Amino acid sequence: MAKAPALPTGFELPLEPRLPRIGSVDQVAVEERAASLARRSIKKDAKIFALDLAVRMMDLTTLEGQDTPGKIAALASKAIRPDPADTSVPSVAAICVYPNLVPAAVERVRGSSVKVASVATAFPSGQAPTHLKVAEVREVVEMGADEVDMVIDRGAFLSGRYAKVYDEIVQVKEACGEAHLKVILEVSELGTYDNVRRASLLSMAAGADFIKTSTGKLPGAATLPVTLVMLEAIRDVHDETGRKVGMKPAGGIRQSKQAVQYLVQLYETLGAEWLTPDLYRLGASTLLNDVLMQIRKEKTGRYQSPDYFTVD
Amino acid sequence: MSRLPVRKTYKLFIGGDFPRSESGRTYEAQGQNVARGSRKDARDAVRAARSGFGKWAGMTAYNRGQVLYRIAEMMEARTAEFAELCSGRAEVEESIDRWVWYAGWADKYAQVIGSSNPVAAPYFNFTFPEPTGVVAIVAPDEPSLGGLVSRIAPVIVGGNAAVVLASETAPLAAIELSEALATADLPGGVVNILTGYRSEMAPWLAGHMDVNAIDLGGADGDAPELERLAADNVKRVVRGRIGEQSPYEIAAFLELKTVWHPIGV
Amino acid sequence: MPAGWEYAPAPESRDIVTLEERYGLFIGGELVDPRSGEYFPTLNPGTEEQLAEVAQAGPQDVDAAVGAARGAYDNGWSSISPAERAKYLFRIARILQERSREFAVLESMNGGKPIRESRDVDLPLAAAHFFYYAGWADKLEYAFPNRRPRSIGVAGQIIPWNFPLLMLAWKIAPALAAGNTVVLKPAETTPLTALLFADVVRQAELPPGVVNIITGDGRAGAELVKHEGVDKIAFTGSTEVGKAIQRELAGTGKKLTLELGGKAANIVFDDAALDQAVEGIVNGIYFNQGHVCCAGSRLLVQESIYEPLIAKLKRRLTTLRLGDPLDKNTDIGAINSKQQLDKITELVAAGEEEGAEIYQPPCRLPEKGYWFAPTVFTNVAQSYRIAQEEIFGPVLSVLTFRTPDEAVEKANNTAYGLSAGVWTEKGSRILSMAQKLQAGVIWANTFNRFDPTSPFGGFKESGFGREGGLHGLEPYLDLGESEVRGG
């Protein structure tokens, strides 16, 4: 078994005896807290700040069977310069693609700040032998992916084989080398916030650079409360070890209003330190244009039409 | 030659024991020397009630019901004695039946008085009654037995402990009752009975900071002053109805507690 | 990367509120000039600006109000069909919903509470309260088995300044549902939403005199308590005044309910969901600036989690936003009055003097108005004044315990008994604590939740009688004798 990097105190294997320290989450209370934060009223400069940040934090994503190099080229252009009419709008953080499209993506973003993220480990189900997953990760990194978005083995997690989940993440992390590892929990398959918290701590203990809510392939993906639960887990790991782990909600975030709500939640839970693409990403395929429309509305004072923003 | 009867010494009933008044005083009532309780006896009775309260309130409702029924059994066996000390057999029988009636309420009133409350949020919310604590009862002068039982039964069936000021003019039935109570598996201190002058003890009970409620059903002209004293610790002031039996009489000595808990997974 | 993220001001518009320069007393369906001839200013505690002048009801005014209530009771209200009575209350509920933003803004202006709370808590609950009791009006005989409940007559009601409109709803809704008429006195510092409610009464076409609202300080309340024409007094406020009222009413046979002070323990066990517990602690003591009789003002923490919990709590306090009550992002508003601010300041000074350790997050207090930073005291002993006395401000006293028995003992070691909180993931422990804690409301894994269906009220010196739920009807009814013997 590979050696785990920088284990937080209190989360050494075997995990089971430590579970009481992992604690639990009260569903009603966490949902009320998330709803209360979502009622913040963000206006004017504060809103422009948030929208600009949302663009810089975005992982512009396409994960379709019909993806082609041509589609990736269009996506990359959009990622580098989201609004050709307004050069003050920054590039997004990364484009997120399937392994086959990594070479095309790498070529198209060359020379820009945009990173290439690839999903891997038998995405989205994760139902493949560990050695194949590890091989896949090695390959996408060799092809030039800067970031790897892996999925945890939910089957193992839900049947109580936490060590298997942990071990697999450790191996994938090792295969990543310099590439950043985002660990997808696929929260809508975990059933409870308690499980989300456990899986979050497990992933961070195993070496995740980011934890991520969802594949985007299931309904009920990212939600404010589930993201809050994960942020709180990140905060606890930071408190215990000083290690800063990133967060990526993904799936279902389509409107700038939602993006602002996610950022408010981030700011009021982890503080200003986390307001950076190095520690927070928004995984989205259709959010960007809505954010661009809102930015232009804030700048021009006029409500916008989608006709003035490119569909890529 | 006729036999000279052995007379009874009429004592107080505190904490399950039968002490004389700490003051050493007696007074004559119904032709007998009866203990004339003092404010210190009242204080001791409250202390005994407080210590008896925990055990009594902690018993199951089913057990409390059985104890109340046992009181009825003990009285039934003394029907003749009781009849001589009150208005007669009818009053005794009615008093016994009252114990039986309240015994049956022990494990039912919570279902009638409590509720589950459909709050407009994901919480389970329910309300249930709990005993108030130590209750002082100023028993009516008449009927000396029926009035006493009518006031004690609803207080203790709810899990409270009582300190009772017996009828000043006709205290013998109360003393007889305390002897029945002492043999009825009632934990010591749940009912304490004081005889003597009401004016010497009632104000001390009304103003006592460790008494939670006071039943002024038997208080007459001194009721307003007792009520004023009761305000010192926000006592529940009840004007119990003599001769009435109802779950509302029980409810008057109960606190309602409401518990919220989120419903989630 | 900027160090922080400054939220731009997001004030709720106050244009929706129209204020008169001067308000009379609402007696017999009209705002009338006080016979006392006296007025006093009512302020915005966040700015100290005068909002209006309101009348000081004198003895003659109280007499007129009680007379109007008596007249309305005798001349129709007590005899109209309960179903019609219900419909009046439904109307009021609907009008409150329709005008809720106006009420919320005025509530925040006159009381200092954040608009977030007046908008999301006070107003929805006030409307819901009328809606709930409306439905009871024609169903009273189902609430009390074997009784035929009857109205009492004229209810005198005195309410505090912490939830002005909500407390009005808690008082007026059950009283009217039970068939009584009322004379209500809002608190001296927060009369404006009650006076605006007079307009709701007008819009609902309630018969004149059914609801009367008299403003003024404690003298007006005392007159109302003393008045012979009042059949029932309902009071929410301090334990001290509650006791005085109980003494005053001794021997009169008037019905009385008291909802008084509290010093609630909020108990956190080491297995609790900690982040949610922290939210509950914050909501327990900083909600409405701690101006809450059931506030969780004593935090009892199991020693084994003391350090992480306090660290989380202190960090959470740094995110509380104190300022303009009308700003939609404000979490902590203004202290209700100069007098209350002085009391809080005095008790906090006593806490420091007695040796407790004070923590306040960095926060800028506005220059005008009455403000107090959210405060946590650690190293508090049970004997300190800040652990014993009701502060009624945003001040939390933290104590520790080791075992459940110790927690119960410390929690119950008070003359009060209004509410308590328990945080643990263990179900059997929740039920055991709920049984042992001497308080009328137990919040388990939550705090400061309210609902019209949920009875509220205290044990011991926190008062007697319940408000809310079926049990909240009883204080406004004469249950009379049994319908059948043995009933």
C-alpha cells in the first residue's frame, strides 16, 4: 500500500476506531444555515467582485459522448477569453474534459493561464479495477493534464470498505505526480450528510488537493448544504493540520445568482483566504454565459439578451 | 367491669413518620389533644416533601395508580373509624371512590392533556405534562375527610408531593387518613399532614420559596394575603373545587413541557 | 487577491412606511387624543432619531379603553357566532401577510432588530398565529373534553419590546378566538407596530372596541392591571414586574398568565454535531440581540470538547455583521433602548470584575444609536452575576460540565425555568435530558424555534400559563363545571 501524504492527526488508519471523532451532521440545521447564507443580498461592487471571481474560479466543463476536438477548440477559446467584447473579463481557471480530449485541450490552451483538467478513474461510476484506474490517471497526466478529477469507489464506501476507498485515492494521488487531484464524492449517491462528511475527511486524509461534490451525471448534484458540509470538513482538517484543501461544487450551478450564493457561503465559512482559484472551483457547463450577462448588466445598467453572448 | 379504652396520641405526619410538633404544643379539637404544628414543622414538612417528590415523580404512572388504589383499599378497611370522624359513612365511601377514580387517571391524564404539535417546519414537537413539584394545600374545614381527599388526590396523582394543612376544627379524619397513607406503599414525604392553627402555618407555606404551588381551596378570609405571599416565587395559585373530581383538577398542578427535535436523516 | 470582500450596503427601503407625527390611543375603533394630554417621543434605537410622538395613557384613558372593550363585549362580540369570529381573525392574518413588508420595516425601525429577522421570523409568525387561532374560534368545545368553554370578558394585555408585533399576535389572537375583547398595551419603547395594527383592525372591519391599544410607560400598565373592569391579565415581561402584578391581583379572582424571564442553559455534549451546535449557540444568544426571554444565555459545554467548540464559536462570531437594522445583511441590530444598553454594560462590567474572560469579535459600532458587540464570557463560575441574572443582551456565559448529571444540576440551578437546549446525537440521552431539565420548552439539537401550534411558557419563576397551541386557549376561557358528574 502506498504511503499517505501528510495525514491529519486523528485520521490515521485504521479509520474505524477514529469514527467517533469524525462526528456527524444535523440535516435540518445545516440546511437552515445554508438557506440563511443564501439570503445575503450582494449588490453593486460586491457583486462585480463576486462575478469576476466566479469566472476566475470556473472549471468550464464538457463531458459528453459527442465531444470532439472541434468542440474542445471552441470551449478553449471561450475559456481563455470568455467575453470578446470586454477584455477586462478574466480567463476561467480550467477546462474539464474526458481523457480522450486531453491532447486537444492541452494544445488549445497553450500559452494561456487556463489549465486542463481531466476526469479519470472510470468516470463517472468508478466501477473498474484499481490498477486500471491508476493506469488511466498516469496516462492523462502524461498527455498533459494539469488536474485530475477522480471519483471515489462509492460501492466500496457504502459497503463500509473505507480502507479500499482510502487506498485507491492514495494510489491515484501518487500517479498524479505534480498534477492536482480533485476527489469527486458523488454526494447524491452517499445518502446522508454524515456520509458526505466521512467521505470528505477520508479523501482529504488520503491526499486530495480538492474535494468535489459530483460528476454532474446525476440529478441533485451540488447543493448549498452539501457544499457547506464539505467546507466544514475542510475547515476541520485545516484546524487540525494547517493543510488547506480546495473545494469544487459541480453540477446544477447554472445561474450567476447561485454562483454568488456559493461564494458567500465560502467566504463566511472558510474566510477570505479561500477566495482564490487555487482553493475553490465552480464546475459548470452553462454557468459562464449567465455570469457574463450579469457582469455586463452591472457595467452597463441594462438587462441583457443571450443573443449577445456566444454559444460555444 | 368495662374495659378502659387505650387512647390514641394524635401526631403530625411528616416524611412518612409521625412526629409530635417540634414546639411541644397541642390544642384540643373534636375532644382530643391534637398536635399544634409550628412554622418549623411546616418547614420540615416542605423539606420532606421535596425529598419525597423525586422518587414519586420518577415512578411509572402505572405504579402511582396502584399506590392510589392501595390508599382506597387501606381506607376501606378503616371505614368504621373514618365514619366516626367525619359526617358519616357516605362521606367515607365517596372519599374511597374518589381515590379509585383518580387512581385510574394516573396513566391517562398525560394522553388527555399532552399533545403533539404540527409545527410548520421539519421538527417533531410534543407537549407533555410534568408535576409542578411541592404543593401546599390549605384543606377546607368541611367536609373534613371528603374535602381533604378531593384536594390531595389530584395533586399526588400527577406526581407532586403535598404539604397539607388539615381542617383546624376537625383534624381527626386527616390524622386517620395519614395512618392509611402510611400503610399504602406511598413513599415517605409524598403526603405530609400538619394539624394546628392555620394562621400559624399557612403564611409560612405561602411564602416558602421551595413550594411551587398552593391550593387555597380551603382558605377563606386569609386567601388574599396568602396569594400575595405566593407571588414571591411566582407560585401557581389554585382555588381547588371542594367536592369536584376532574382531570382539570389534576392539570392545575402540572407544568407543560414542550420538546422540539429536528427530523432529518 | 483582496484581503476581504466588502458587501455593499443593501438597505431595505423605508419608503413603504408612512409615519404620523403624533399618534393617539386606539379606543373604540378610533385613534383618539389622550385625556391625559401627555405625549412622549418614540425613537429609532439605531439612530436615536425621533420617529413620532405617542400618547401616554392616563387613568381616564385606561378607563375609557376598558369601557370600550366592555361595551364591545356586551354589545355583540360575545354573542356573534364563533364561525364569524373566526372569519375576522382569518382576515387579520391575511392583511398581515399582505402588509408584512411594511410591518417588518417599521418593526426594525422602532425596535432595532435586523430586517432579516423581522421579515423572516416576526412577521410570518405573527400572521401564522392569527391564522392558527382563527381556526379554533368555532371549535373550542373540541379542545376541552366534557366542558363547555365560555369567554371571560375583557382581557388586559401587556407586552414587551423584544418582539412587539409577534407578542401582540400571541396575546390578541387567542383572546379574540376565545370570544374576549382586549385592551393591549405595547411596550413604552416600541409602540409603532401596535399602532399600525390598529389600521389592520380597521381594514378587517372588526367591531369597534373589540381591540383597543393604549400606549404609555409602566404607569399605564399598572392602571390596566388595577382596573376593576378587566377580567383577565396576560403579561409578558420581567419577573420583577410579574411578581408585582401577581401581588396586585391577589384576592381579586382575576385570571392571570405570566410569561417572565429566563436564564436558559444550552447544553452541548461531546458527541454533538459541532458545527450545527455552534449555529444553535449563535442563534440561541445573538438572535434579536439576545433580547429574548428564552435566550440560551448559559452555554454548558462538556469539558472534552471545550477547546474546539469555543474556537469554532469565536471564529463564527467574527462573521456576524453588526449594523443598520434595515440592511438585509445585518445579523446583529441595535440594542432596543438606552436603558437596556446601560443594563447590559453594567452586567458585562460585573462579569469582567468577577474574573470572567471576555471575548468580543472585532466590530465597528455605529456612532449614533445603541449598540453592543456580541460578547462571550469564558471562565465563568456558576456564582457570577452573569451566570445568574438575565442580561437580555448579546452576552453569552460559558460554563463546563463533565457528566450528564452535572449538566442537569447546573442547568436547573436557577430560579427560572423557561427554556433549555440539548445537543447530542444520542437519542436516549436527549429524552433523558428532556425529562430532567426544569423548563417549559426544550430545544434538542435546535434552539429558539417558535410556532403557533407549539405551547410556550415557563416553569418556576419564568411564569405560568402557556401561549400557543391548544393549551394557549385555556388562559382566555372559563371552563366552568363538568358537563357530567365525574368529568
